[in-house]
Amino acid sequence: MLEAQFVPFVAACATDAISQVHGGIATYRLLTGTHPADADITGDSNFDRHVLASILAAATMDGGPVPEKAGLTGQELALLLEQYFPSVQIKAEEQLLHFKCNENDEFAMVHDLLLGQRSTEGDIGRWLAAMIARRAIEPNHLWEDLGLRNRGELSRLLSRHFAPLAARNINNMRWKRFFYRTLCEDDGLVMCTTPVCTQCNDFNVCFGDESGESRMAERRREVLLRAAGPVVGDWPI
């Protein structure tokens, strides 16, 4: 059985890239016992654990209090760990267990949208609504800031836990953009400047490619390159 302190509670304030990448991968390994690249997500329960571990790993990489970066209170995070990662022994500072997130308007709107479209029972849908809303504030593709390996994992996550909302994205719009467009439409507002997407100058903003390297893979590559020292051309010096 894996027995360890939940290090990110007390060590997530590291600011250098090397500490943060090791913190993210170490967090995922601590929670799941495996490297993110080797995660088995064939079953729904395995997939849920992978998603939760990925989000917590991404939150760790950002530095600062993990509950705030993950969109949860300290008590919610402790309960999540108890339910989904019971083999991890948590040793957290008391003040962080009572941590409460600062909710801005953007977080609240996306959170309420997701909360009202849950398609699974139990705490996980409520937690994920908060976690996704908080990570959506970050500047990268949403799947990247959730720590997932690709956009397909985000689509599966939303289709599983927020099926009514996911089903509305019939044109495969970028998910973050889709959230905000849905919020506008539900309020009777018009976000778009043209009635037909194909005629819009911002088409790629809404529907452009979302492929790329995951955050943890990218950071790991940067750390390995830095460890190899300065390079001239393709060769270390």
C-alpha cells in the first residue's frame, strides 16, 4: 500500500520549472501509482481517477495553494482524496484544510452552467464542475490546464459527467469557447458577429486545432533539455 504525505499541500509554492514539473508528475504518481503517460482509462472508474489526479497534478504545477488552483475548498479536497485515493495518507496543515476558494464572476458562471448539467450522481460531478470552472480561467486550451493528455479526454469527461451540455456542442467547438457561447445564448445574448460560423473571421478561435503536447510532457521535456546543458545546433555543449 502506498503510504506518503500529500506533499503538494505544503510544497506547491515552488516557482521554478524543475520543482513544478516534478511536483506535477510526483503528485500524479502519488495518487495513482503510475506515470500519466501509462494511465489505464479503459473503465469509467479508472478514467475518473485519472481525471482527478490529472487536475490535481496540473494545480500543483501552477504553484500556490492546491485547493485554490483546483477550485475546491480544503475540506472538499480532503474528502475527494479520501474517496478516490484512500491509499494516500494525507498530512496537511490545519489552515489549508479550512481553505476557501475566492470565486469571481467568471468562475461562478461556468460553475453554475456545469452544475446544472450534471449527468452522474455523487460528489464527483459537483467537484468536477468547480474544478473545470476554475481551470477554465487559465490561459491555455482547457484540456491542457486540466492536466489531461489530449482534447479527446476532455470530451469524454464532459460527455460522461455533463452529458446534456456536451450534447449541445454538435459542431465540435472548442470547449472553453463553447461554454461562454452557451452562457450568452442562455441569457438571450449574441456573442458572434456573423450568423454563420464559416463566414466568421474568428473561425479558428472557436474551431481551430487543439492538438499539442500535454503540460506535464512539455515541462518534462524542458527539464530534460535543461539538465543536458547548453546546446549548439542539436548537440549539448
